[in-house]
Amino acid sequence: VNNAIGGQVAWYVKVNNATSIKLYEDSGLTIAAPAPGVYSSGGSLDGGDLGMCDAAIQSQIVPDGQTAIVQAAATVAVSYTAVVYIKANASLSDSLAIANINDAVIAYFATLDVGGETGIEGGATGVVPWSEVLIQIAQANPGTVSVGLLLLNGAVLDVTLSPGQVPIVGTPNTTVNFV
């Protein structure tokens, strides 16, 4: 609640006692917020980003009389092993090439929906596609000739995600060979 929706502070919170809070419009906690309604029981009080997402969804998207359940996605670490061949005249160090690869994979994972890619040609749904990770690695550095090996979590397979899961980069193990 001490955050903002679209730059507008929603409320400031003061813990009243073990079972109640008070909402205020100002950071000095002197102007009481208009009563948002009576809370009687159940549910939970969330703070931080998840609480702000919930507040935005409940107030701006969910129809009156309805409630959406907003919860954090569970992370799934996806480790990868890659052997990458780059032209020697690409003017890259091993460490820079590896950092570029890791940054590209992290950036790609950030674009995936919770629950993974869906509607992929061939029918796979709810996955981190092996072929897409391969493309990201191949395009991460100028002068990349090929990706000779790519394993995701030890296999040449897509990584399957459940509907409430989102991938994060686990342990990267990248070898760069300049040719």
C-alpha cells in the first residue's frame, strides 16, 4: 500500500493492532483515507509489488461484485549448457561473449508468459522452447558461427512449465570457442 498505481499513491498504512490497520492519504499518517468498505474476514493483506498488482487489478479490471485471485508466480530455474563458436575476428573476449549470452537468455525469459510459451507450432504448450533459447544464444554476439551444443536442464528438450510457473536462469555453463 506504500507503493503507487500509475504514479498515484493508493494509501499509506499504519498498523493499528494485531488484527487491524488504518489507511491514510498522506505519508504523515494524518489524513484518514475514505473508507474503502468493511473488511470482515478471510483473504490476506499483501504488500509490495504483488499487493499493488492486486489493487490495480481489483479496482481497474475486475467487474463489480467479482474478485480476482492474484498470486505470485513460482520461479523455475532453467540451467543451460552451451558450446558456442564465434569468429576470431569478432573482437570479443570470452568473458564478454559469455556475459552477452547470459544477458540474452535472461532477457528472453523475461518475455515469457507465466506458464511458458503456448500455441507453438507442433502443439507444444506451456514450455520454455529449446529452439528459442538456441536462437537467443546464436544472436547474442556478432560473429557467432554456430551453437554446437545446447542443453536445458541437462537435455536437448523444451522445459515444461505449469500454469503458475515462470522461468529464471539457473546455472549457466557456457564455453566459447573462437574459430
